[in-house]
Amino acid sequence: MNNMYEPKIDSLLGLFLENDVKVIDTVSLDIIDKEFIEEIRNLPEDVSLSFGRSLREFKCTVEEYESQRVHDIFLKYNGLHKLSVSRVNLPHSQLQECEYSSIEEVVLAFRQYINSLSLYFHELENIDTSFTVMEPVKPTFKDDYRRILLDERTWLHIEVTSNGSATNIHLVGQSEHWHDKLQAGLLAWDHDKDIVNNITDIFDLMKSSSFVKQLENVDASNDKVDIPSCAICFCVELPDNPGVPQPVCQNPNCGVYFHKSCLFQWLVACDGGRLLAFGVANGSCPTCLQSITCSEK
């Protein structure tokens, strides 16, 4: 989608400023908001603008001063002094629900928000470069969680708060070995260390032969891990499902993966399609018949 946004501001400005263009309070065809165009001309050097399919859709790119990270804010022009945020790859905040009177106001608000997320960015980047992240498939700063590969049957789910703290840490898959280490390690979590160091210490990852082996396999395959296909749909990726198959079954001898959406629909169908309490389906694993539970999301 980003390809539709091309930096053609100079040519656009030339067109508007050199021709006799009508100016009223809204944008329509050849009717242009002159104040808006003037503001574009005077944007600071660390802010760039690219237009989409029309003048109503554009992307504002803001660069952080120290880290040099860049953040794209997709905006929509709704009328004179009326700008709204259509999309941004940052954790959701009230800023995305506000209406703004100028690009400068948008940049100021989001720059302050971005600066407040420095520890959040640091922790996620550290996780992404230190471990094999199974989900999200294409992680961004909008995704405040990571699922890390521990071994072929076990992932570690961890969420990161806006101040860079870890929360909601749990295993995906069944492993007594990793479970015991996690329970003991959470009690000894060192808040003076970053998340990666805590995870490495808790699970003794550098001493784990299975973890070291999977790291070697990832390095040899350009950071790609072969993910087993779903035992229900026999696919790895689904068009309308951004997730990948997971080792959901709690039977350590089962070894099959399922998309949560596939397993959920399977369990609901096996139960006659009845309404579920709290969106949770219960039943038996389609492969080993072990009792299994799956939420809709």
C-alpha cells in the first residue's frame, strides 16, 4: 500500500501556485485549500510528505532525532483545518481518534508520543534481533507482543508495555521443562535488566542445546524458520488470517499445529454450532483426542 504514496510535492506545489486555482474551504477537484498548500511548502526538513491517490490522502514521515527511526503517519484531509489519522504503526492511543487543524499539530502531538515510547521501541527491537519471532509474521511497532521460538513445540508469548516493561508472559505449547523454568524465573525477574537478558537468564538459553540448535538453523537459512502447516486446513498462511499455525495442543506427544481460527471453527462444529461462553470452545484435539481449549481470537 505504501507504494501509492510518492513524494511529488514540488510538482504539485508548482501546479497549484503557478495556475489560477480557486480557493474555498474544502478540497474538490481543482479547488484547493491555499493554507494547506502553504503549510506543505514550509515543513521542516525532518518531516516529509507523500500523497496517495488524491490530495485527501497523504503520508507524513517523522524522523526521530537521536535513533533515526522513521515513523509513517497516514492522514486524511477532511476539510479546512480538519485532518484525521487513518493509520499509524504505533500502539493505539487517543491521538489516533483526534481531529487536527494542521500538519504541524499532528507532528508535534505524535513526536511527543514517539519520544515517550523510546523504551518500548528499544525492547521490541532487542527482542526482534535476539530471538526468532514466530508471531507477528511481520512485526511492527504497532504490535505490542512477540511470540518467541524456544523449541519446535514451544513458543514464549510476551507483551511489552508503553514504558518498556514485560507483561502477560506465558508459554504457547506444552513443555514441563520450559514451564518449570518460567515459573521459577518470573519470581526472580530483574527489573534493572532488559527483557532479552531476563528471558535468556530465566531459560538458560545459551545452555539449551535445542535453543542453540534452532539458532544455528535460523542463521543458516537467512532468519527463516519452517513452520508446520495447520493440521486442519493444511496451509501455513491464510488470506484473512495474519497468524501462523501454533502448537496449541497440550499433549507433548501430539506434535501438530493449528491455526487458532481453524481449530476454533472445528471445535464449534463438533459441538453442533452452539453458542459459546466467553468465546471459548472446548473439545478434543482432532489428531490425538486430548482435551483441548481454544478461544476465538
